[in-house]
Amino acid sequence: MSSVDATDDPAGRPGNGPGTRRPRSAVRTVVQGAFGLGLAAFLLAWGVPHFAKTSWSKIWDVLTQVPTGTALLLLAGVVVGLYCYTFTLTGSMRGLRHWQALIVNVAGSSVGNLLPGGGAAGLAATYTICRSWGFSRRDISTSAIVTGVWNVLARIALPVLAILGLLAGNDQDVPHKLEDLAVAGAVSGSVILAVFVSILASERAAIAIGQGIDKVIGRLWKRRSMGVHSLVVDLRARINEVVRTGWLSMTLGLVGFFGVYYLLFLLCAHTTGVDLPYGQLFAAYAIGRLLTAVGVTPGGLGVTEAATTVALVGWGAGHAEAAATVVLFSVFTHFMEIPLGALGWAAWSVSPKKAPVEETVAEATKATMAEPAEERLDD
């Protein structure tokens, strides 16, 4: 959403500078999209059977044995998981209803699953939909930031929990790659959490972080309506309020979402004949969820499936069965979100609209700085 506001001045007038760069940006987006989709197709078509040391004919033989009832149960589970995530969205944006959050989730996910680095496209979809329902730019941007941090921390935490579970269960066959992911996750998660908490806890820290970002961005982006450090100070007040009132709902929503999807992964493994301990299956699932954040392909497609297949085969799962597990799971948790997203867009098109609340960042910052000192959070 910041990319949308970046082309406008505080009064809402289009900027001239960025407009001259749009053709190049459009070409670059098309090239990146084509590369990402091509890489995803290559990793799925060649990578999955290659790393599983099997063939697509054998994988298909396993997939054709999946009962219709199981397929319907998987689809229902995806819907339940997506609904769980609405608690994360409603907790981050006051006034957002669960049916609205479900539309935002499936519509944004469908776009993100089609485009490399789809988070930006999903963010634009969220912005468009929520603005049509009357939400302000500030509310939408704050929700995007907070839920983004919550999602990153959750995905980083999964491999850490997986390796702790394996070690607690005296599983000596812990792949070195999983150990590396756990260590990297712990370190990066600690850094992200430390920065986030610092911004929330201290205005002085927020200004220092904002000034540091400002120095970097200032060399690349000359046309700005305000300094990044001012933006960080303004965001601090908003993020504090969202975290204070919505942290439990956001956390439970993510726990429910990832928990339901893990159950779906177990169902896929059971259906395709993969018989491994729950700890190892969770570790393979955790690797996949972490790699969905890879922006090279849409939703990490191809990268996720290849890595998860390697983990399952490495722990002794049947080659064709392991590949069939990740393909079946991907069909429902990735590809099925696209038609569900189409339904979401259709539902949004007939939903009641409301004039958006207009409020510029500069006005919001002035209002925040003008508050009496005793009403603002202390350092």
C-alpha cells in the first residue's frame, strides 16, 4: 500500500516523477512474472520427480487412488483454515467483519498465488477491496504491517519448533538442512522481533530506526512527501494500538490456520501411503511453510514442493508416495485458492460499498504529535 501512496502527494495529486518510470516497471514486472512462472513449472515438472527419484507416471498412479471423499474433505479443510485466518485479519483492522476478512484473504491469496513476489499484488488487492468498504489508508497499512510481521514470525517459528520436537523425541536423524533452517529462523526471527518490539516500546528507538531506513531509501527515492522516520513515528502509535487490542486474535488465527493445514498435510500423507512419525512429518511441513515466503516463484511454488519432497524421501518415505503427498497438498492449499479467490472477487463485486475515509499520512502525523504528552505512550 505504500507503493500506492508513493505516487501521490499529501493532497492526493498524482506525482510526475514515478509516472515516467512506469513503462520500465511494467516490462520488468512482466519479465519477472514470466521467469517466476517458468521456474515454478520447471521445478514442478522436473524437480519434484527428480528429487523424489521417481517419474510422473508413478506419481500419477498414486494420485488416482485418492478417494473422492478425501478430496472433498481436503477442500473443506482448506476453507476452514482460511476462515481461521480471518481472526488474524479482524484482529488487525478494527471494524472488519469475518465475511469481509474471508473475501480479502481468498482474493489476495489468489492473486499472490499467480504472480511471483505476489505479496505486493495481494497487498494491492487488499488495498482496493478494503478502501471500497470505507477503511482508511492508515488502517489498511497498519493491518498489512502487523499481519506481515505476525506471518513472518510464525513461518520462522515452525522449523524451530520442528527441530525442538525431533530432538525432544530423541530423533537422531535430523537433517543438517533442517538444523540450518532452525538456526537461521531463530536468528532472523529474533532480529525481526527485536526491531518490532523496539519500535513499539520506545519512540526514541522508532526515530532512530526510521532515520536509518531514511538514509538508505533517501539515496534511491528522491521524491517523497515526508521522511521515513516521521512515518515510523506515526506507525508506532497505530501499531501499538493494534497489537495491544488484537494480538491474541491474530495469534490464535495463525495457530488455527497453520494447525489446520498441518492436519491436511497429515491427511495427504496418510492417503498416499507415507508412513512416518508425526515429528518428521511436521518438520517436512514446516520446511514447506517457511519456503512459501520465497518470492522468486508465486507463493514459493515449486521450491516448496521440491524441498518437502527431499525431506520426506530423506526420512525413508516411498519415492512416488512422497512426491504424491506434496503434489496433493499443493493442489488443495495452493491451486484451489485460485478458484476460491475468483468466488471472493465475485462476492466483493456485489458487496455493499462505502466511501473511503480520507486521511493523509502528514495529517495523521501532525495529529499524533499534537496529542498531549500524558496521552502518548512513554518511552
